[in-house]
Amino acid sequence: MPTTDNTQVQLPDENGHFGQFGGRFVSETLMGALEELEEVYRKLSNDPDFQEEFDKDLAHYVGRPSPLYFAERLTDKVGGAKIYLKREDLNHTGAHKVNNTIGQALLAKFMGKPRVIAETGAGQHGVASATVAARLGLECKVYMGEEDVRRQALNVYRMKLLGAEVIPVTSGTKTLKDAMNEAMRDWVTNVDNTFYIIGTAAGPHPYPMLVRDFQCVIGRETKQQCMNQIGRLPDAVVACVGGGSNAIGMFHPFIEDESVRMIGVEAGGHGVETGEHAAPLSDGRPGVLHGMRTYLMEDDNGQIIGTHSVSAGLDYPGVGPEHSYLKDINRAEYVAINDDEALEAFRTLTQVEGIMPALESAHAVAYAMKMAKEMSPDQVIVVNLSGRGDKDILTVAELDGIEM
Amino acid sequence: MSRIEACFTAMKAEGRKAIVPYVTGGDSNPRVTVPLMHALVEAGADVIELGVPFSDPMADGPVIQLACERALEHGTSLTDVLAMVAEFREQDQTTPVVLMGYLNPIEVMGYEAFAKNAKASGVDGVLVVDMPPIESAGLMAAMKAESLDIIFLIAPTTSPARRKAICEQGSGYLYYVSVKGVTGSKALNVDEVGAYISDMRQDTDLPICVGFGIRDGQSAAAVSKVSDGAIVGSVLVNQIAELANTPEKIPAAVAGIVKEMRQAIDA
Ligand SMILES: Cc1ncc(COP(=O)(O)O)c(C=O)c1O
């Protein structure tokens, strides 16, 4: 492992760069809004009242701290390192996404914006946004690719019940990236009264920074819980990577702890070698999309190419810029897990632990199981179980040939 | 003197205002673009903004999104668009051509290679929608080395401090985005635009053209009274969309719209 110093922890720099990645690649029409957001955030992130309200909401509304659970039967079944699960699936609304939406909705409230918009893939971020909007009495519109509206019908109805309007996006590949384009277009048009709640640690500065900061509660708690439960830091932390918010929230507090391996698991889809996947860090190259420079899936002419993953939440051709940076400085490792491996892990965890993971999180579980086998029983892996699998039951049933 | 500077200098001397049509390269198919460009010039276009299709045109409304999709169905790449400009230059050595698009295709080609290829093809400037001045140092250096212009956007939401910086870094002309929104947005308010532009003149001597929300001769004429030129895109692209199945009719029909605007501006 290369040496790391604490300068990495202080990134991004003042222009939002993580090394060559990140930045603010947007049309001039959005620059003012991003500057304002950055200024407000810098002020509020040092404001004890804001922090207190955030912490209070995480405790009493989200239900934090989430448990760190020793998956003993899974560990026995796999043989090798001990596998612990950080139970973000137990958060209110069922995933880590809510940590961030609580934070951004508070920003919207402090900025006096009556309307929030969001993009969503699996629908978890859309649900989390609709939830906080309901709680704060804000108008909420959620953009969702038409393909995902179909795959995640349950979450679509959940959002509607919560009072949000779900807008199916029919342009481009009809998935998460197109939903993000459409949300940006809405924001440009309604910038005066609207706060854009981005759902992952991606997009133009300051989003990757502020989403990370809100999600870092995952890694901070994990660290503390490891000290309490095993008396030391884990040997590795593992998280799935779509846009990268649950992973960066887990990784960031460990960056300076060089003994802890950090492993991000991308969606290998039908297999990285087939080209049908959503693994830009494994098989992409740096480019510019959605306001940031980062690893992307693109063709030789710089057009963004379609992605494939069985899990809607990982079906994204880019990744948060801090992950691109952590890859290039070799501080974090990035690997891919295919659809069928993730589905198998989904079933295994459900059957041996009675915990049904989101298909996104199942990618991390699958890789941890692979790794654990090669490690010794006195070693410890923490898997970030980013969400619960209820939303995916229809997808799995369909694959099983069962009509509900 | 660059072609862009020569063009605006001459217009100023004659007391004329510019009309700047935007069309997407390769829309509705790659064979349409060069004849269309010539037809636009004949109809009175002073500068042509030629769009480079991109898979994720984040700052564009549905009309130009669909134009990108049509062009990409034919595989139109940045290299292809440069070749279109080179072919246009075989007959027209005076009308400035500005490429308009998103950064990623340029990143993939490489800044220096892009600037060299652009120069060799007869391109005069580039407007990269998602590259604000603060991220432009690399491309700026490459473009300067080839004496090419970078055109920047200024919006109603641009703060005075950033406006000043943009005016200092931009060259060729400045593109004032008249409304908050994406391309193809609602009608603009000419009084507000006029007030903003007269403010802006304190920061720059560059020509200022106005785009977004110009739909007909009347709005083009109104805008040209308070600026140096009118940029018109979505109405033209709409016409292309309507004739996508009879592409041979596109140049004359689109030029017809530009001609009407030209006459309204000159009236
Ligand atoms: C449960 C769950 N995990 C992970 C993700 C991927 O997002 P990120 O990489 O930002 O954590 C999603 C996205 O929808 C999700 O719902």
C-alpha cells in the first residue's frame, strides 16, 4: 500500500478537484447556483446548529447508529475471514441514501427553497427524497428513466404515496444517466426556487464533497463499532459502487488507516469482457460527464455508451470523482461482480442470515465471500450492506419465471 | 484578423446586426449538413454555429436532444463534423464557423489534436457548453496556439465578478443566454436582455450575441436592436425534424426561416 498523507482527506481543493478528477463542468447557467450552494454549505457545515439538527435527524428519524452485525453463519458457510455487515438496510426507507437526503433537505430548508428535485435509478434515492420532502412540506419531483420505472414499480408507487411526482425519462438510454440529465435541465429552468438533491457522490462541485460528508457517518460509526466489538480496525471494508456514495461514506474515514484495504465493487453485468456492464473504474477511461471529470464508459468518439446491470442502482456509466482519484493513487481497489454472482449472493445471504440485501449491496456481499475464502479466520471484512432487498423481489421473481 | 473579428468589424462599419444560425452536424443525416450551411449563408447568415452531437446534451431541450440522437444514429462524430467544415471551406472561405458542443468528444480527441484539426478544417472558434472558464486552461492554451477563439456563455444568473472574468477570457464574441433554462425555452424578455447587455458593455468590447428563445423575425429583430446579433437554433432544428424523411428539402426550408429573420432584422 502506498503511503497516504492527510492531504487526501482534505480534498477536494477549492475548485472541487480531486487530483485531475472532479471539478465543475456545467453550463454557465448553473454556475451561480453551484457557487451559492458551495458558499452556504461551507458556512453551514461549520455551524453547530446545523450539525446538531442533522445529527438529531439521523438519530431519531433515520434510526442511527445502524448496527454492525457479525454474520456468523455466512462466515461459517464461506470459511475464512469473519464477515461483518454494516446494516444500512435498517435505516428508515431501507438504504443509506437517506443519510444524504436528510442533509441536503436541511440545506434546502436553510436556503429557503420550497421545491426539491431528484434523479433516481433503483428508486431508493427517489423514495428517500420524497420522504424528507413530505416531512419538511416541500414540493418534490423525481426523474426516473422509463426502463427503471418498469424495473422498480414498487418504489415508483411508494414515491407517489409520499406525495412526489415521478417523471419517466424517455431520452437516451432511459436509465439513471438520462434521469440526471433531465433533473439538471429542470434545475437550470427553475433555479430560483428549486434545490437539486443529487443522490450520489457525483456531479459538479460541491456535490461530491457534500454527499460524501453526509455519508461519512457510515464509516465513522463502523470504526467505532469495530473498536468496541473486535478491539481493532477491520482488515478490509467492501462496498458496492454505483455513483459511489455508500462506498465513499464507508471509505473516507479509513483513508488514513493504511492497514485497512478499501474495495469498491462495480457492476460486472454480463461480464466486464462482454462490454455489457456498468464498471467504469474497471473498464473505462477518464472523461467529462454530468459536471465532473471522472472514469466513464464511452466509445472512441467520446459518446457515453449504454450500461447493463441487473441492479438499477448500479446502472450508471460514470462514478464519483473521488473514487477515480482513490483508484489512480492506488489507495482503493476496484473490482467487478457479475449479475449472476450478485443474484447468488442475494439468495445466500437471505437463506443463511435471514437478511435480504438490495441487489446493489449483493454485489459487495458476493465479493466479500470471494475474498473471505482467501483470508484467515482471524481477519475481518466489513461489508457495507447499503440497502434492503424488498424493492428487488419483483426482479428476482421475474428471473425465476414467477409472475406476481 | 480572424474571420470572426473581420465579420463583426465589417458589420459594425455597415451598421448591420448578425444572424447566427445553429444546426447540429449530421442532422438529419450527414449529407445534408454542407448544402445546408451554404444555403444558410445565402439566406444571410453571418456566422454558423455547427453543433457537435453528444449522447448527453445536458443543457439542451428536447428539440436539440433529438437532433443529437438523429445525428448519432448515423454515427456522426467530432471527426465527421470537422470534415464537414473542411468540405464547406472548399467553396466558402469567409463565413466564420463555430463548433458548439460538449467537452467529452474533445477530451477524447485531445486538446492539442482538436485545435490542430479544427484549424486545418477551417473552424474559427469553439463554444463548449459544459466548460466554464475556470475549467478551460488546457483547451484555451491549445486554441490560442492555433489562433482560434473560445466563445463563452454569459447567463442572467452570472454574477458581476464572474462576468468580468468571462469577458476577459472570452474571444470572438460573447454568447448571452437570454433566459433561465435549456435551449428551446420560452420567449425572452427583450427589455431585461437589453438592460443586462448595456451593463455588460462596461466589461467588454467584444461583440455580444443573444441566444435562447428567438423564434421568429420579430424576436430576432427585437433582440438585434439591443445586441450585436441573434442566435437561432431550436426553430431551425424543428424544421429539420419535420423534414427528416425528405432531407433534400431541408436546406431550402431552413434557409427560408433564416431569410425571413434576416429581412426582419434589416428592416
Ligand atoms: C441500496 C443501494 N445501494 C447502492 C446504490 C448505489 O449508489 P451509490 O454508489 O451512490 O451508493 C443504490 C442506488 O440506488 C442503492 O439503492
